[in-house]
Amino acid sequence: MKRSITWPGRDGYTILEALIGLLVISLMAMPIFRLLTTEKRLSAAARDKASAYFLAVSEMERLKTVQAPAQELMDHEEDSFENGKSFHLVRKVKPRFLEDAENPLREVTVEVYLHERRLAHLQALFGGLAAAPKDTL
Amino acid sequence: MGCLRSFKNNSGSVAVVAVILMTFLASMVLIFAARSTARFKHVRNFEGERQALYTAESGIEFACYEARKPKDSVLTDTSLTILDGGSFKYNPFSDSLFGASEVVSEYVSGYLWVTSKGHYKTFSKTLRVKLGSRLPNAFRAGLVLTGEAPVTVEGGTVQGPIRSKAGLIPPGAFLEYEKLRDSLPKLDEKVFKDAMDSIFRASQKIDSGQSKIGELVAYNSSNPPDFRKDSLLNHVGNVLINGDRIGQVLVVEGPGIVESAQGIQVSGNIQLRNVTLVAQGDITFFDNAKLINCTVLSFKRVHIGNKSDFDGTIYCQGTVEVLDEAKVQPYTLVYCLGRGKASNQQVVTLDGKATMAGTIISDCSSGITYVGFEAAFSGILFTKASVDIRGTVNGTVIARDFQSRAGETEPFQAVFRDGKIDYYGMPPDYAAPIGLLIEPDFAIASWEVLE
């Protein structure tokens, strides 16, 4: 038995109806294709964000092992290649309490950018605990 | 023609095929999109949790910085609450970028256990660190006791504020040290030493003939020391003062002096009040003996052991041992010369769950003042020689150098030289207790993420 989708009392589609149907289906497909391209972008963004996150954490953990007082930490910028892309890593250091001149605490912010877009941002305080030279403990 | 016919009739299924294709395509796209979104969220969660961890860590850094400040300035900050025993709780910051942190610290066994909870957006992390002191600041050469009133000795009793000051140092003294440093009394060593020597000379009287060398003089419940007849009971032989009745405390009330050319042992169910004990040899306390406001002078060794309880003053030209759950009550002064001891021998020993509160002055150029793993000391510890501290010390330590050994069978060796610690000579995982602080400073002894 031959089956097709028809209106009641009709045997099938005319060529015009089929064309209109295709047009409607094409219009419906547009958001799906858009979703497809978004997925591609999202996938790339997730990969980039993961790379940026690991770069930021690596930098932060590296700073914790530096055998120098936190006061000696300085602002710093560098480019880093990960997964074939060039990320820009920015480290900002500022005293946490401006009113206290001898304050050893430093607020360190590590940001990772890709094409001017900030993908990772981590902050931590550094002071006597984290930056203490091991042979003085 | 056939093609044209099929084009002209209306029995095809192009719509069905198209819908099926589109549905399949849409499903695939949705699956991939869901995976990518989940991955993106995963990375974002990682970042949030990591930031919460850094926020918790920062809370500890911040709180320790605040706690290091002089107490007066700390108290101006209302978000810091100092609890009993040196513990504190603190909410150091709440920042839109940084998040918020809650810090609670507890002072346990000479260490500061700090727990910090970091909040960042919807993420939370709890971190706990065990803090000890940074050693180079704990040990400095020379006498640093300074203040207005000198300490003198008169008739065996220390006059001056040093006793009360030692007793006033609370657990967690690191918070108050800046204040204490300025008010610690000056120790006038010459006056102190002269007075001590005069006490020794005064006690060396000729034997009254009541006993002979080798003869044991036993005082007990039937024959207690009686100071009403003679305030000085002088013997050539060994003296045993023993509370020999179970359930009945033998109370020996002073003032009075028991002197022996050999040794004195106090033991059993006994309580001595206001009694001075002087011996050329060992003076030992055993078996729950309790001494209240007593003065002890020995030329050789003072041993406080086996759950005995002491309150008073100890002068010893040899060594002093406080062992086996013995208690030395607050304000006690131990003045020890450590004569005849080599640099690697213990002059003052606190060990075996012994506790002592007061002042230890180990006035010798060689020998070690030792606080064992299970012992606790609260007060001022001053020695011109070395210290080896494994247990709990609350208060202040002033020593020339710091000796340690990797194990009980290993020899002592100096591990603090030129401002640095030689870790090879120390037990594994060693960290000095907070009580060693001369200037408050912290070092991490352990670190763990709780949740």
C-alpha cells in the first residue's frame, strides 16, 4: 500500500505544494544550521577557556613556589601558546591595604586573554605564608 | 516521460524524507551542542572552585596578617573576635571580585589550626592549615628580658614581677607578645646569683649528729617531720619522707627545713606545705607527692616524677627532670646551673606528659633544655645554652641555639645556624610550636582541603 501525507479527500501534493513545503522546511532548517555553527563556536570556546584556565592556574601555582617575599612580585605580561593559539597572560600585583606601608600582603590577579577577550581570571592574596623561603621555615 | 509523470502526479514522499533528515540533523546538532555546553560549564565550575579555594587561602593570609599586628590595633577591627585561649574568628573581606572568606582558628597543642571557608559566586571551598612558628625568629642570642623592675632573691623567694609575669602568659601568647615584650622584667643576674649562692652556703651546716652516712632516715605517718621542735632537721644519710597510709594524706606543715648530706625522697600519699628541702645529692618526688609553696635546693639532681605535683621554687646546681605526668604548678621558678654537663646532655628535662607553668632559667653555658613530645610548658624559658623543643611551649623562649636530633638514638646537633635551619638533623615533619615565638610569625606545618 502506498502511503503519503495528504489532505483528506486528496491523493497527494501538487508540485506547487511540494515547493511550498520545501520552502517551509528550509526556513525551519535555518535555526538548526545556526545551532550547528554555534555548537562549533561553543566547542572552540570551551577548548579555549580550558586552555586559558590551565594557563592561569599554572601561573598562580608557579607564583606560590617562588622563593621570594610577596612584596617583590611585579606586574607582568607574556604571550603563551596553547593548542595552537596565542594567549596573552597578564599578572597584576597591588598591595591589599594601601594605608599600611609595611603591609606584606599583595593581591595578585592573573588574567588570560585571547584576541582581547578575557577567558580566565583568578585572584589570590600572597603574603608571609605562601612566599616564604623554604629554608627559613 | 516517466520522469515527467512522476513529477506531475502527487503521490511522492519528499516532505517525509525532508522532515526525517532535518530531525536527524537537529538531533545530532543538539547532542554536540549539549556536550560543548557541558564542557564549557565544567571549565567554568573548575574556575569558580579554584577561585573559592584561593579566596579561602587568602582569608588565612589575611587573618594571619591581622593576628600578627599588635593587639591594640587588632581590636580596632571589629570583624576580628579573639576567643579564649588565643583562638579567633574573623571575616577578613567580602569583595565582589574576590568573594568572601570566613576564618576560624583554634589553638591546640601549641599550634594554630586555622579553618577558612572561601565563597565565590555559588562556589565554596574549605581549607584547614596547621600553623607553627617560623624558627629563625624564635631563637635569638642574648638576654632579651627587659623592663622596669629588677628581679631579686631574698630568703629563697623570688621577689619581683617575673613570677607573676610568667604566669600571666596565656596560651596563644603570640597575640599579646608585642605588649609583653615591653613589660617583661629585667633579670638582674648578679643579684640573683649572689642570692642563690648565699642560700646554698646557709644550708651547708654541720650535721647535727642525728644520723650517719649510709643510714636511712624515714619519716612517715607514725614519725612525721616535726618542725615545732626544730625548724631544721639535718641528716647525714638519705632521707625518705613517705605518706604510707592509703586513704590518709600525711600533711607536713612548715615553715621548716629538711637537709641531707645525701639525698631526699618524698613519695606516697603526702602533702608538704612551706617546707624547704636541701640535699647534696638527689631530691626526688614520686607517687602523687604534693608540694605546695616549697623550696628545693639540690647540688646534684631534682627529679619530679610519677604524677607528683610541685609548686614553689627549685634551685639545682645539676639537672632538673620533670617526668611521667608530673605537674609543676604556675609561678614555679626553676633555676638550674647544669654543672658537669656536656653540651649534648640534658640539663632541664620535661618529658612524659609532664606539664609545667612558670619560669625556667637554665644558667649554664652548655647542655640542653629539653621539652619532649608529650610535655607542655607555659611561661618563660631562658637558657644561655641550647634548647630542644618537641612538645608544646606557650610563652617565650630565649636560647643561644637550637639543638635537635633525628631520633632518640641519634646524637644532638645544632640545627639553627646563621639564621637557617638544617632540616637533615631534625625529625621528619618537624615544625616548631607557636609558643616559641619571639616575634609572631607563622609557618605551615600541614595543609588540607576539607571540601
